[in-house]
Amino acid sequence: MSESRRRLGTRDVWFRYDDGHPWVLRGVSFRIPHGQALALVGHNGAGKSTLVKLLWVLVSSVSGACQRGLAVLSL
């Protein structure tokens, strides 16, 4: 598999825990190429853990897509 195709990322991901709750993630997009690293930093409740859960399909977003390797997971 080509290293240029092995990556982790999101495209326009939106997430909230319930219809009555505020958006935790709004339009989040990023791409991490194979061999690169990314640090998630932010205040409590900023959505860091939620983003990781979305990438590993532990929760489902309202809209957008997550990519792990060659698989694009439309949410």
C-alpha cells in the first residue's frame, strides 16, 4: 500500500451527544499522512476525546467522514 494513501483524518465532521445538546465538534477536518504525528490539545470539554472516539468508531458523528488507512467511513 502506498504511504501517500495510508493516513488518518476527518472531513467536515459534526458531532453532538443529543439533539438538545450543543455541538461538540463543528466542521472538523484534518489529515495526518503516514509517519506523521499530531497532538490534540485544548481545554476540558473541547472535544479531544470525542474526536479520538470518532476515529476509532466508538461513537458515530452526525455528519462528515473519518478516514483510517484506505477506508473512508461516511458518518
